[in-house]
Amino acid sequence: MKILLDECVDRKLAKEFIGHDVKTVSQMGWAGIKDSQLLSLAEMEFDAFITVDQNIPFEQNLGKLSLAVIILCSFSNRLTDLKPLMPELVAVLNEAAQGQATVVGKSSKE
């Protein structure tokens, strides 16, 4: 699976994905691009977009995307807070539906 990590996700998390092709927004040269354009670019090259931005489902029309969006919900976006989410993330990764957000962890929006 081809995965894109958002700028707000610690880039070191990419090493935690075994058997997947993981790139960061910075590696793609897309740093600073607004979410709507970023998601459009991402869907052309990736299967999943991983972020910690819990507002994306409210700010973007995810239903039109051929891309799964996975939102990591933790105390912070530091690697030490994101790593414990990996078992749940790996479990939902292949099942995450395109065009909608899948939340991993406990959302502050609940």
C-alpha cells in the first residue's frame, strides 16, 4: 500500500510501517500546500493519507476522493505518542474506505 504522511505527523513514524511504501508530504515536495490541493495530489499517487488533523472531515469533501484518510488521535503528534497507535492503525489500514475518514485512537471531537 502506498501511504502519504501529512506534514503534521512525525516523519519518523514512516519507519513503523513494514511492507508499505510510505512517503512524507515533504519528501514529495508538497510542503505548505493547502489541504484541498494536497488531497487531490495525494489521491493520484497514494492509497491512504495519514494525518493528525481532526478537522479535515469537516473542512474537506472527502467523499469525492479515491483515497482513504486516516486520522491519528493522540495526546500530541510526537512519535512517542503516535507509536502506541500503530497496532490499531495497521489493523484498519487495509480496511479503511476511500472517500471517508477513519479515526485511530480517541478523538477529541467525540
